[in-house]
Amino acid sequence: MFSKNARSRDGLAFYCREHLAERSARTREARRAKPRVQRRRPAGLVVAEGQKWCPDCATVRSLDEFVRTAASTSGYGSYCKPCHNARGKRALEKVGGARTYHLTRRYGITAAEAEHMLRQQNGVCAICRTAPAAHVDHDHSTGKVRALLCFNCNGGLGQFRDDPAALQAAVFYVEHHNQQQAIAYLVEASAGEPEAASRPGEPPVGSQRRPSAPGTSTRSTGRTSGARRREQAGEADT
């Protein structure tokens, strides 16, 4: 039902064979009905050196008023600049505008198809999901359109040449160094903290004080250390 078109997203023409034939017939009929423009220079017309005749406006103009092109032996186009621009504008209007022309020529899609893709992506990049999607991404080996991307993501894929192995290596590289930086930060932070007690409830390390009443200590005999010293010196009560 559809003819082949390698430049389209699905590899098929936009119109089925029946409607494509109808459109071609209408185009041919419109060309036959259109009045022919005088293409040949009128007999007896004198064109001085440094001038050129434009077949669209049928006037002789200076060479400076014609577009330059390497395709012509004279180095100038067939039409003056105003007529050349008017022709380009009409050609773009026939294919749906400048945007459709460039999208179709490069990616095989129309402006309407690009707008539909943009709506499906909610207007954001298909990779980062944050930045506006303003660029058409396509497979450089097959030419197939993939999605719409932002400037950074589209450029990043191009720099990595769409190589999945290189992209995965870049992910591992970033994650590895992020982990190394996090570990170094924790080590540095722990080195700056004061030395803590080994167990809860114990006095700080290096302290000789015991957790008891100051100046006294009681053993299993029930006598204080002061009473024992007086007894040894003969000062105990009799």
C-alpha cells in the first residue's frame, strides 16, 4: 500500500500509493495550467558587459544584483536576488515551511511529526528529563530518528560517538571517583574529632580518677582508707 522511502522514520512514504498517484496527477495538471514564463531573452535585447537579464522579472540588472553560484559558467545565478528569494519562499511554502523542509531533508520527518514527538515527551529531553528538547537525535549509521534531546545530551552522544561501551565506562569512572571522594571526606572528618571513650560510662582515656566519692574508698571490711592509716600509725581509738 505504501512505497519505500529510506529517509522516513519507518522507511515508508507518507502517502499510500493511491493518494500519492492522485497528488502527482494534480501537480502535473497545475503545471500545465500555469502560464509559462518567458525563459529566453527577447530577440534584439542588448545586455551590456557587467549586466545580466533575469527571466522572472524580464529586466536587465547589474551582476551585483544576482546571486553567486559555482554551478553556472558565468558564476552568477539565473535570477536576480529578489526573484531568487521569492522562488525560495514559494518552494518552502509548498513543502510546509522552512522547518518542515529542513527536517524532511535531513531526518525524513515533518514539522508536525516533530511537534507530536515533543508532546509525547512533555517538551523535555528524552535523556535528562529536565532541559527543553530542541534537537532531533538520529542513528548516524541507519539515519533513523530516535527522539528529541536537549543541547547537552545531544552533544554528549555525539562526542561519545554513540558507543555504549564508552558511555558505560564514563558512568563507572564518575561513580568510582565520587565514591573515592566520599571516603576521603569521611576519613578526614573522623580524624578531626576528639578521642572518645572506649565504653559508655568510663572516664576519659588517661584519667586516673575512679567513679567513686572523692577522698574515700570502702573495701569489703567496711573500714575506710583513712581509718586504716590511723590504725597503722597507732592513732586508732582504743
